Amino acid sequence: MFDKITQIIKEKKLKASECTYHTLRSLDNDGRIRVLAIKGEENATAEYVCPFCGHYGVVEELWKRPFSIKCQKCGKTIKVPKLKGKKDKKKKAKK
């Protein structure tokens, strides 16, 4: 599981500098989402385990922030959560 994005990275021999966005986040109820957006491409690829129904899926969606997808099985929206502590870092940088 979670090998589709790994496969894309290997096939295209992508470097971090060639990605607009790449993340793997844990969600509630053992859910997970991994997103890859490649520079110059409109769509992002998302691999996920739905936190609501446990379905594993891979989808391509228009890349935009904040990024979210709908589970292909239950239809519920799955959002990429913000990183914890991000707001605190911005406040400290302003001081």
C-alpha cells in the first residue's frame, strides 16, 4: 500500500526541487493521505486510506491549496491537515 506515488517518483526520477508539494500525513482512525504535486502539472496525485471507511484509493485532482479529495467509496471529504506548530513558528519569526 502507498506505492503508487513511490512508483511515480521512481519512474520520473523526480528530485525534491521538481515537486510543488509532497507530503504524507496521518489522519484520525488510522487514515493516511499522501499527496504529490509536480511542478508544471495541473493535477496532483493522492493516495489515501479513508479515515471514515478505511478504503484505500488513488486519485488525481486539480492541485490547489488547501488540498482535499472525496473518498471513492463513502464520498466523504478528506483534507490534508495543517502541520502542528506552524502558526507558532510564524509568530516566533515575527518577534
